[in-house]
Amino acid sequence: MNFTLKIWRQKDAKAKGGFETYKVENISADTSFLEMLDILNNNLIHEGKEPVAFDHDCREGICGMCSLHIDGHAHGPSQAVTTCQIYMRKFKDGATITIEPWRSAAFPVIKDLVVNRSSYDQILQAGGFISVRTNSVPDGNAIPIPKADADESMDAAACVGCGACAATCKNGSAMLFVAARVSSLAKLPQGRVEGARRAKAMVAKMDELGFGNCTNTGACQAECPKAISIAHIARLNREFPTAKSEDQPPIHDKRAPEESESHFPCPNRKSYLSIEEYGDT
């Protein structure tokens, strides 16, 4: 199979980028998309040209590093898979494939197709954890948890933090990522205690880092490689009235409740998704 590749090349975040066209030939239909890029880079190196920089790690769909826009879709034309899980048989022989990095102000380009997604790490540091004393591992059945809650928590925990939701959203919102992290903990007894404060702290950090508000278009769910439902955003929005009424300080905030901020980063955020529309989660 032969392909024409239109790839975005950019030296760094401040440099002006542009598309460059390359051709790859005799590509097996069983070649993965990243292997195809490896073949391209091997050809470029032999020609004395600079290879294309792109992010990758596990190549098994579990790390979220292979973050590429392929023909206008995050992670390519297939649904519920990451870029590394796409094979060239998905494309027609002789097709022209456009490859871009994530397009989001919160994900600045490092080089070519590589972007800086450390903003997601900062959101997790703001509240994506539980505050417990650790020691020996407790028995797995020590705390009975309803299977429905455990399943929903695991569905949300499947998020790989790739950034496809924010890169796909017209407003650059990371609400699906934040909601998945909040839901994965809020549905379990260990994480329920800090649920309100966690939601408040993580959304505040998301706003601080320049992510936009939820547009309620569902594009994030459609492009998510783990098919995480936007119903989790409804749960995230329900945590805000609780946090406001209790006026709890954010996680890590050592001030007394009366000294902490009582306003929300986005007062209208709780109205984006209605329980009636998406059901009680």
C-alpha cells in the first residue's frame, strides 16, 4: 500500500509551523500507524533529513502518549481506540492522510507532533487522589462495594489521560477528563469523603491552566479512545452545590473553612448537563 502523508512540522511552540508532504510506499496492511511513521522516519534518516517527532510509549492503548489528529479525528477514524491501535488497512491504498498534533492552547507544541500535556498532571495533583495513611495492603473484600458502583468507577478509571477530549472540544474543555477522575473516586467509599472538595479543587486548577468550559456538544465522548460517557460530567457538576454549601477548602488548603474562597471558578458550570437528560448517575 502507498500513502501520501501531510504532516505538521513545527520547531517549537513559538516557531511558525506548516504542513510538509511525504510519500511512503510498500506499506503492509498489517502495519500499525506508528510503525508506518517509523518507516517514514527511517527513510528520512537515510536521506539525511530530520525525522518527524511524535509521541509514543506502550503502543498497546494504555498510556495515552500517541496523541495525534488523523484526518481531523483525534486518534484517527476508528472509534474507541488509540492511534497505536490503528492499522493501515483502515485506509485506502493511495490515500492522502493528514496528521496533526493536538490543537489546544493548554497543550503547547514541543516539536512537530509532540505536545506538552503536563497540564493534565497538574489537574491530578490538585485533587486526583485520596488522603489516607498507607501501610500494609488491606483485604480486597474488607469494604463491600455494590457491583454497579464498582463497574462505573472502573469505566471512569479507564481514562488514559491522552487529551483527546480537550483537543476535540471546540472550547478546549477538559471536563470529561476531570469528570472521569472525579467519578472513579467518588463512586467508591474511599474517595466519597473528599468528593466535593476534589471536584472544586480540580476544576479550579483546570480553569487556571486555560482550559475552556464544557460546550455540551458531546464531541469529547465521540472521540474518546476509551468511550467514557459524558454522564460523568453530570456527576461532576452535582459536586459543586455540595462543595459550595459546605464551603470546604480545596484539598491541600490548610486554611480554616471560613478563610478559604467560597466562590466557584465558573458559576454557570453546574448547568451544562442536566440529570433529566442523561439520567441519574
